[in-house]
Amino acid sequence: MRKKLTFHIPDTQKFKEQLLFWSKKFEYASILDSNDASQKANSKVEYNTYELLAGIDAMEIIEPKKDCFTCLKKAVRESKDWWFGYLAYDLKNEIESLDSKNDDGLNFPEMNFFRPRWVFILDRNTLIVHFYDEEFNEYEILALIQNIQSLSIPELKLVKINDIKFKISREEYLISIKKLKEHIRKGDIYEVNFCQEFYADNTSLQPEQVYRKLMKVSPTPYACFYKLGDQFLLSASPERFIKKEGNKIVSQPIKGTAKRGADAAEDKLIKEQLYEDPKERAENIMIVDLVRNDLSRTAAKGSVKVEELCGIYSFPQVHQMISTVVSELRANIHFVDAIRDCFPMGSMTGAPKVRAMKLIEKYESSKRGLFSGAVGYISPEGNFDFNVVIRSILYNAKKNYLSFMVGGAITMQSNPEKEYEECLLKAKAIMKVLKE
């Protein structure tokens, strides 16, 4: 049986970094950080439950090769415990009649969830630790927290990876966009999310240091550090995929991006232009319609609503257009089915979803894997929260392979050159972390 102990943490930022480096000794770790989003005036529709939520060390692992959602449902039903994990984009092949044949330099499993030995919940200056009383007594947990707080944080080292390669050239990217627009013109699709990979092979790095620097450059509300053995996700995601709190389901798709201004006046003008931009609004509204349709599969009748349409939110590198769609879960539906029926998220596929995913596979050059998948947690009560894996570095330490992908929504109004520039803008924070 799990017990809880509460502690006062005087310096939460320091404790976050100490917890990150303490987790190095374990094979499995998931640290989900909202970067104080709920305290920032930028937030309009805010659903973040925790400042930081971490699961450390695996007591049980599920990494199924097939029937992944069924296996996950069985695990959470039998344990009624905390689970931390991820869903890779290519689980689409289990949900629909699809496949994935593009190059994969990372080889992450399609699904990985673990039941943690310790759960840490940090909210302002309060830390709650969930632990099993069969394993530890209160004095041992007190000693554990004192041990974490006594850790010396290593000096922030420079990360210098100069040999970052493009999987496809600028010219190949532009040709692909033109071909996708031809599919739109013919009526095959209305919108498609097209991505490209940046990578570095023969690369060695310290994931904890890179993540620490990424958080300083780009603190975002759905950031995470995820470790499974020699494989790492370092994510500065600004986007929520799906959340459940009680019977309420929340999805917050992002579509629409603009650069930050040089000063407050320019910033205000850019935000206004983004909000009024017909192309960006059309992209966002199309995905909102797709999300409404996805949620309706598991929703109580008449409960699907748009709480906010095309809201503008600001992040260190960009402004984003975000909408909030909610529903009430039907009484006879298992919550894992609510996740499955919305996966992959519409903001990373396009519309219609299945046809868009087929064209993504045809025109992209890399297997997406965990990129544009989702990382999050499931609580003992059956609540959950998952992000969208974007603005993220993926690293396989065994293969010395580093990868990150960026992309955007392609519509009939898309200008190929501007879409390419938007990709570089989205990659800016990661490039800054890896090259400066």
C-alpha cells in the first residue's frame, strides 16, 4: 500500500535540478514539469494540476509488441497505481490499417509504461512523496529527501554539437510541400502535418545537462525528461494532447505559429496579426473539428464543447494559437479508450486523419517514432495527462544517435518557402541548446 509524506522545499528550482541528477542512477525516470505555467499571466484556460510530477525507478514495466492499448488497460485495472509512460506515433498502425517503413535511427519501443517506486509531486514549496510502506518507513523517506537536497548540482557545461545534418535538403522539402498541396487541390485531404528530421550520429552527450539547458532556453508547460535505459527524451513541449480529471476530458491542439517580437510593442502587433491571420485560423479550426469528432466517440451526448477557440499564447521563442476542446467521458467507457480514440493527435496528422497519415508516410523520410507521440502519467484514480512530443530531442546513447524533428500544417494557402522558415523557427531553441 502506498503512503504519502509531505515536505517543505524552500528552493523549488534547485530541488528540480537535484531530483534530475539523482534520477541518473536509475534505469527508468519520467519528470514532467509545467515550469510554473499556472502562475503565469499568459495562461487563459489553465488545466495544469501539478508544478512537477515525477516517477522514478521501475517496479513493473509494460512494453508490449502488440495489442498495446489492451495491455495498458489490463495493467492499470489490475494495479490501480501510478503509471508513467509514452505512446509512440507509430501506434497508429495498431489503430488503423497503416504501416511505417521509413528510416529509424533511434529504435524506441512503440509503447513504454512503468509503475514507479517513488512518485514526487511538487507544487510551489510543497513536496508530496508517494511510496510503499512495505519497502520504506517514514524515517527512510526523510533520509532520502535529505540525500536529494544535499546533492551538489554539476556546473552547467556547454553542449557543442556542430555536425547536425538535415535528413532532406531544402529543395526536397519544397518539392514535397508542392506535391502535398496537389493532393489538397485534388481533394485527397484538407490539411496535413509534414515534418523533417535533423540528426547527428557518432554523438555523445550528457542527457541531464542537455535537458537542464533546454529548460533554461525554453521553459514550457508540458516539458519532460524521460529515460528508459540508454534511450532519452528531452522535451520542451508547449502542447497538451489529452487530459482527464474526474469525468472531464480536455484536449488543447496547437495550430498557428509566429515569431516573438524585438520588444513589447512589436510582440503585441505580431500576436494581433497571428490572431487575425485567415490561414492560421483555418488550420486551427480544421483541427478543432477533428478533435471534436475524436472526443465524440467516447463522450456523453451533447458534452463536446469548445471552451476557447484560437487563443494566443506566448513562449520564449514563439507565439502559438491554441484551442481548448472538452467533453464528459461516457459512464461505460474505459478511460484508456478515450486516449486510443484520439491518437495520434490531430494537430500532428491532418484531416481527414487516416488519409493524412498515409501521405505523411509517403512523403516524410524518417520514422516518427516517439516524435509526435505523447508522454504522460496515469494516476491510481484513473486521471491522466499527456503532452504532444514536439520541440524535443531524442537520443539513443547506445547508438550515439541524436534526433529532433520539426514541421507544420500544410493547407492550400501554404507558401512552401514560408513553411520552411517556420520549421527553422521551431527548431531555433533546440539549435541554440546544441550549438551555442
